[in-house]
Amino acid sequence: MSAVLVVCEIRDGKLTKPSREALSVGRRLAGQTGGELLAAAFGPGAASVAPETGKLGASKLYAVPHESLKAYSTEGMTAALAEVIAQTQPAVVLLGGSSDGRDLAPRIAARLDAGVASDVTSLEWADGKLTARRPVYSGRAFATVEVLSTPAIATCRPNAFPAEESGDPASEVVEVTHEPVEAKARLLESRSPEAGEMTLAEADIIVSGGRGLKEAENFSYIRDLAHAIGGAVGASRATVDAGWIDHQHQVGQTGRVVGPNLYIAAGISGAIQHLAGMSTSKHIIAINKDPEAAIFRVADLGVVGDLFTILPVLTEEVRKAKAN
Amino acid sequence: MNSVVCISQVPDTEARIKIASGNRQIEEAGIKFIVSPYDEYALEAAIRLKEAKGGEVTVISFGPDRVAQALRECLARGATGAVHVKGDLSDIDSFGIARVLAAAIREVPHDVVLFGKLGVGTDNSLVGPMVAELLGYPQINVITHMEPGEGKVTAHREIEGADEVIEASLPVVLTAQKGLNEPRYASLKGIMAAKKIPIDTKTPTDLGLSEQDLAPKVKITSLELPPEKQPGRKIEGSDPAAAAAEILRYIRDEAKAL
Ligand SMILES: Cc1cc2nc3c(=O)[nH]c(=O)nc-3n(C[C@H](O)[C@H](O)[C@H](O)COP(=O)(O)OP(=O)(O)OC[C@H]3O[C@@H](n4cnc5c(N)ncnc54)[C@H](O)[C@@H]3O)c2cc1C
Ligand SMILES: Nc1ncnc2c1ncn2[C@@H]1O[C@H](COP(=O)(O)O)[C@@H](O)[C@H]1O
């Protein structure tokens, strides 16, 4: 009862970034519990990620290859994960903080009578308990929580834990059989309105625009830099409410909470609800023509100036730097 | 079609958070409390369902005396009934809240049970799906669109870079995301009418729950303010080329993002 089980998601045949991050912190935790690091994967390609989960330190990969788990469904996945947990009896179950991870964690917790620490930014195992630190009040405070149930469940905030490979050999695959459930909800279709655009959740770099852009067309200033640098496009709520950009791009309290390595804010004033969504970014650059703008209080590099003159030059410089 | 909307009352999104003595809770004095923003989308969706299909909209909140105010606000906007489960939440976790809400929901007519996708403040995103599991209902989480059908609903679930269209049979748990609708304000008439609707007040014990049932599995051991961020460097950007060069240097040498 000291294993750490990490629920892995696969996209395009590879582990997703949140899953890689969860495995990495899981390995460190397993060192503390004195148990094995175990991975679980679902759907027809489940076993194929064994080399990857192995490299990230998992000794075994519990693969539930059932066809019915090809696409995520709450009820199907809850049943399948419950089977893996029953077999492995872990002390800790970790999930990446993706949409599916956050959908599944509370559901499996309620099924097992277990507690969840959600969206954690640090995890320790001490005195036989999982202790987590997590931002609350949109980052205006941090709570330290103990999870007292067995298993203890946590979802890991994306980008909070670096993915570290150990170079271990492939995980040993343990195949788990699954009885498909009669689901009351079913997926009719999946639409990607902006296929090809990088999503905020997984981006290492985000370039965000605010009302300082003046009009919808000028989001091209933001998109051009984002494409050049290989980042995602973010936005303030004011621009989303104005209809300049889809709300999938909104960063903040009522948008996405992000924590990339680099966040560039242009023409964003830095309202508290916006800061709530991005202030934990590792590096923040702000461009604003108002020297008093609140965004400068969280910026590591603040540039007092006109985004319309600075961004095109910067985009060009980034392109050149990338070409070299 | 009857709806239930679970309402959490939270500190105003602009409130300055202070830590109360004991370092486990925030200082509530001087803080304005509001209906959690995502719960407003949930309520609006329920009111629109009622307008389109008839039925009741019952709002439920579990919490101390002050949450009655949040329930009143929801009645003023168009909810037709309210249940206040009284209790101090300081030592209750999401699962305890889910248990109480599940028990309260069982007592009122419902086809659709709505939540916010996240309670602003606790920032957990746990209670809705936990209630769904406790009641054995399907869930569609983080929805930006919904359409009622015969014995079912269809909703759009927002995930990374895509929208999933999901159909679920009733009763169903839905959690609301921004974009679902534009919540209305309360009208004066609504505020007056709301005053006449009694709030059904009960305790977890009335719902058959023991202290044991509500014992937390997740315990807050300490609460602290984030470390004050050191102000960064500020440069003058009237020369675009110089500004761009400095930004590029920062991106390359400090953020190591090139
Ligand atoms: C309950 C609630 C939830 C909210 N949730 C969110 C949320 O999730 N995300 C969010 O972002 N907001 C949120 N808000 C809104 C928030 O309060 C602000 O209104 C919003 O963030 C402002 O957006 P903005 O910075 O783009 O616009 P503004 O505040 O208008 O700022 C525009 C900035 O652009 C600068 N500027 C103008 N021209 C130029 C130029 N040429 N070059 C450089 N700079 C220029 C100006 O100096 C100004 O600072 C929420 C509000 C509430 C009440
Ligand atoms: N004490 C409560 N009373 C009623 N509903 C609640 C309560 N706490 C949470 N909720 C509901 O659950 C949603 C998610 O909350 P949370 O899991 O805390 O992020 C909220 O948006 C509310 O709809």
C-alpha cells in the first residue's frame, strides 16, 4: 500500500505533458513512500507508451486497452480506473490537471470515498500522509492541505512540476481487462474550431493581448509574435467580451489559469482578475504605454511604450534569432 | 423540466485577502461576499430552461447564515425556491459539501442539477462531479452550451483546444463555464417578489448526515499569503528597436525561451 499510481493520457501516440509532469513528481513521491511508481493508461494504444512511462520512472504500466476507452468518457474511465486501483492498492493516485484529469479526479474520489487535493503546485509524503500546497483565492493565498484518505488523490497544476526523464527501461506492461459500462452520457462529436493553434493549458510561452490593441484585427500583432516564438495566444476578458477573440483564449479568474515559463502581456492593464490567471508565470514581460499600469507590479521586465511600434520589431527579431 | 442550482457564496473577486489568526482561514470581516461567478452562469441556464420548458428552479447553498443573502439574490433573479443547509464550512471538505448537497438535492424535484465549474476562492472544481457520482448521474463538465431534449440534454464541454458535444440522459449534473450565457440582473419586481418566497432552512442532521459522514478527508493545515513579488525592471520603450532588443535579450538569456 505504498505505490504511487499516475493516470496517464495519450495524445497522438505520446504521453501528454501534464501526464509526464505527474509521472515526474510521482517518482519523487514514490521515493518518499518507499513504494513503486506505477502508470496507468487506457484505450487501444495504452501499452505503446511503456517506453515513455519507463523513462519517466514507472516500473509497471497498467494498460487497459479496451476499445470502449478510445475516447475519454467520465463513466467508462471511472470504472476502468477503479479496476486498476483495486488491483494496485496505491497510497497515492496522481492525475495531470488537464480537462479530463479534472473531470475524473472528483468522480473517482467519490466512488472510493477518498479526498482530492486539486491543482497542486507541490507535493510531499511525510508521516504516512500526502501533503500538498495549492493556490486558493485565485492565487491570492496558498493553502497547505493534508489528504487523509487511502488512496490520497491529487491533480497536478500544469507547468508546476518539470518533467524529468531518468532514462530507465520501458515499464513492464500489465494488461487489465475491462467490462464496459452502460454509460448515461455519450460523446457525439469533438470539434476543434481552431485546429493547429496551441492551447493555453499546454503552452510554455503565452503572448496575450488586451484592450490596448484597440480592435479585433490588431490581434494579428499578438498572433504574429506567438507564432514566431512558438507560443499560444492569450487575451484579457475585455477583449473576449468585446468579441475580438474566442473565450478559449481568456486568461484570468474567469478564464484559464496559466503558469507558463514566459508570459508576455501587451496592452493589458493588469486587473486583479487578470493577474489571478497569470501571476505565477515564471517570467513575465509587460508592454504598456501607461507607466502606472498594475501589470508592471508583477512584471519581471516592464516596457513602457507603444505595443504597435515595439511588437513588430520584436517579432522580426525573434524570427531572426530562431532562424540562426 | 425542474432544475437545481448549487450556489456557493465567495469573497468578492477584488477583495484583499487577509489571513485570520490561526493561519487556517481568511479574515471575513470587511469582505463583501458574492455569488460565485460561475454559479451565475449555472443559475441563468436554469432560469432559461424554466422559461422555455416550465418547471421549478431550486437554489441550494450549504454554509453559515450569510449565505441566505446569496440565495435571496438568486430568488430575485428568477429562482422559484431556495434551500439553505446551515453549517460552518471551516472544517468541511469538498466531499462533505458534496454529501450534504446530494442529500438536499434528493429532497427536491430535479431533472438537471447545475454547478459552477469552479467555486472562486476554494478553486477546487470538485463538488459537481462528486455529487454526480454520489447520485449516480452522468456529468457534463465545463459546458459552454446546452440544449434540453426529450429525457436528455446535449451540451458542449470545453476541453483543450476543442469542444466536445455530449448527450446525457436525465437526471444529469452540469457544470457551467463562462460563455454559457449572459447572466441577467435582478429586476426591482424580482427583488420584491423574492421577499415573499420563504427559504427552506435545515441542517445536515435533518438530512440524515452524521458528524462522521462529514469528517474531512482533506484538511487545510495552513493558509498563507503568496510571497511578495520583487518588482522587476522597468525600461523606457520610446525607441522600439532598443526596447525590442532588450526584450529579446531577456527572452533568450533570462527566460531561456529561445
Ligand atoms: C467577476 C470578474 C471576473 C473577471 N475575470 C477576468 C478574467 O478572467 N480575465 C481578465 O483579463 N479580466 C477579468 N475581469 C475583468 C477585469 O476586471 C478587467 O476589466 C480586464 O482584465 C481589463 O482588460 P484589459 O487589461 O485588456 O483592458 P484595460 O483595463 O482597458 O487596459 C488596456 C491597457 O492597454 C494599455 N494600452 C492602450 N494602448 C496601448 C498601446 N498602444 N500600447 C501599449 N499599451 C496600451 C492601457 O494603458 C491599458 O493599461 C473580470 C472582472 C470581474 C468583475
Ligand atoms: N457550500 C456550497 N453550497 C452549495 N454549492 C456549492 C458549495 N460549494 C461548492 N458548491 C458548488 O460546487 C461548485 C464547485 O465548487 P468547488 O468544487 O469548490 O470548486 C460551485 O460552483 C457551486 O456550484
